Amino acid sequence: MTSVTQMKCACESCLCVVSLESAIKKDGKPYCSEACANGHSNGSGCGHTGCTCGS
């Protein structure tokens, strides 16, 4: 049997894949950063190279 250990960040516009072990969890969903978990409320992206979420 195989277990899922990584998943796409729950932020729709984010391209990141996050380890479920280190993910920031909010409402039961995994996020790659505080910015994504907070819905980009301050207008910043996740900061990961190549990802333009929150823009």
C-alpha cells in the first residue's frame, strides 16, 4: 500500500507541491506558505521561484 506524502498547495493559483508533513494546514487543507493559507490578504505571493500566485 502507498501513502500520499505530497500534495498541490490548496491555493488555486499556486503551482507549488507541498510535503504534507511540513505543510501549513488551515481548514484541513495543506498550504505551502502563510501567504497562501491566508488568501494572499497582504498581496504577496508565496515567494517560491517560478510561482506567481497572489499576483
